Amino acid sequence: MKVALVNPAWRFDGSIYFGCREPHLPLEYGYARQMLEAAGHEVLIADGQLDALSPADIRNAVASFAPDMTVVTTAPSYLFWRCAPPELRVPQETVRDLRPVGGTMAAVGPHGSTTPRAAFEKLGVDVVVMGEPEEILVTLAATPRREWSTVPSIAYRDERGRVVLQGGPHASDMAKLPALKWPAASMRRHAHHHHRFDGGEKGPGAEMETSRGCPYSCTFCAKENFRDKYRRRPLPVILEELDGLIAQGIDYVYFIDEIFLPNRPLLEALVERDVRFGIQTRIDLWKPDMLELLGRAGCVSIEAGVESLSEEGRERLDKDCRISTEELTQRLIVAKKHVAFVQANLIAAELDDPDEIERWRARLQRHGVWANKPVPLFPYPGTPDYRLRWGFPDDEAWERAHAAYLEQFDEFSDIQEQRPLPLREIELPRPT
């Protein structure tokens, strides 16, 4: 079978999208391509974002390839599955453009994982993968449409016209995912160094994952239906992938792990390699000796979730934090002694005093640690926060969350439009 994996030509006008808008490696497509090829299939990745392709360019590339199946993602990369654009406008347009040339149309991403029926109907595809897609795409490519009833973790329309939700979201076996290998031309185009501010950019950047999922269940984190359970990749596979990137001239890697936990064998292996990297983590899990090793291993960027300055606020967010605010502060200051850039993230929690926040931010800045102003919290479907407010997500979940967010907040994050547009104004009507 010939399979086209399409990352759309993203745009974010009118969106509340929180993620970085630079191109990032589509890791999910990288795994899927290598696994599909190992199973004997022919694969094209058409990356509208990394390769700066217009919608017409994507259509021409797919048409020339003449695939039996085309896959469209609903989030720019795995890095942002937890904070995807709520609207499906760009994937809808992409599916519409490719429908005449793409063969069987499939969708992957957080929308189909959390609200599969709504995503299926909005996108007008033939099948939606629920959860992490790599292994399911391989199964789907090997299964005739008449036998889709045997494929787990998909949504499709059966012969009676009903939308069938088959099983639950899939979690990939991390031990089976290969060491990713990217074309040299793709890596030369990847100039972006995600969340790097130390001024040391030289060669191209890259993204990798050493683990997937998180052992915590913070109320604001959208991971209940994908990338949920914490799983590590085998160290030899991680190092094979990393060494391949270094050989291609990469000098910075951002580890997209939901939570980069202290891992002495990995850090000791990184000490031996000439590469710099960035992570997102919880600072309360790092002891001073491990922070020293983290810096020696090449870490130049830490994004640390503190979320709230009060213990009551952190409890309301279900952070399960075992140390005090003062201990968190000291841990951040220690981290800055070893790592060039350290950021502490705050969420707009009602229990935090604004004056106390500004005093805390100023204190950290005197030590070289950046603490952001509290960011408004979007109640993503698939978070405990959404479930506590409205129950389990239904077909109107994204509209409900989006409307509540616009109603609650007058100020938004600095990368958003001053006033995001309502979801129904920027999505296409559902196909009839």
C-alpha cells in the first residue's frame, strides 16, 4: 500500500493556540513511516510546515504520489498534542483539498482521541485513529476496509451508516518504536531551537522523546486519552537516534517528554556527547546533585511547571507537590547555577495574590530565573479540569470549553490574538 502522511500548512489567525508556531519534527509520522516501510508499504511525508508547502504544493505532492491512504493530523506535532489548536479549520481544509487525490482519508491527533465522533464528522474522513497512531496505522494499512471491524482504536462508518467507536485510545509500545532517521534535507531546514534562549545556536535543531506520558494527573493537563501512562524508551534506541542526529550536524535537541524525569544513565550518556538540549519537567523532582549532572550533560533550557505559589493552589490543581514554595524557589535558583535558562511557569489560579506573584517573580529574576506572568487556563477536553466542570467530553466538548474560556478571560497569553474568535466562526461547517 502507498500511504501519504500529511502535516498541513498551519496557520493560527483567530486561534487561542498556545504552542510554538515554528516548525517541529513530526515524530509520530517519523515512527509511522519507518514502521510502515518495515511492513512493506511505500510512504510519503508531506510536511506543509517544515517544508513551507502551500496547500496547493501539498495537493500536488500527494496527487503525484497517488496514495491508497492519506493521513492528516489535527495538531502540528506530538509536542503540542496537549495544547492543540481547538479548531479543526486547517485539517478540514486539508482533507477537503486532498479528498479527490488521497484515496482512503484518515485522521490522527488529539481531537480524534478525545472526541472521535465529532472529529470524524467535522473532518469528513473515512477513519479516525483514537490515541497514539503509529501501531494502528500499520494495522490499518494491512487491513481491507471490509475488515475494519477487526482494527482496534478507530472510529469509522459501518455498512449501515453508523459511526462506530471501536475500542479506546491506543497507547504505543515504546519498546517497539524505532530510532528515528530523518532525511538530511529535512534536518538542514530545521533551523528552530525550541525554547532555547542562551544564544548558543549554531547548527540545526531537532526534537526527540525519551519517554511518553506522565505519572501525575494535574487537573490542567490534556493527556487522559493519549500520551497518558508514563513509558520510557530503551536507552540504546534513544542513543542510536541521538547519535544519528549529531552525525547530521544537529547541535541542539529538545526532548518533548511530557515530563523529563531524573534518569542518571541517560544523563551520564549525554555527558559523553557534544550536544545541548532543553526539557520540560517538575523542579520538585530534582535534587541538587542531579541538577548538577543535568547541566553537565548539556542541558541549557528548563521549563518547570510550578503553576501556583500557594500550597492550596497546587492542591487544587492536583500537583501532588511534596515541597514548599520556598523549597521550590531554592530549587529553581540552584538549577540556574547549572543551566543557562530556567523558566518557572505559573497558571492564573484564583488563590494566588497578584502582589505576591510580582514579588516572587522579581526575586527569581534577581537570580537569573525567568518566571512568566500567570497564563489563563484553557479547559481542554481530556483534562480532569474539563471533566470536573462538565463530565466526560461529548461531541460539543471543544465548543463548550472554547466558549467558557472566552467568557472567563479578557486577557490572553502574549502569543495569542488579542481577542480569539469563537470556534464556530473559524471552523468549516460539518460535511453533510
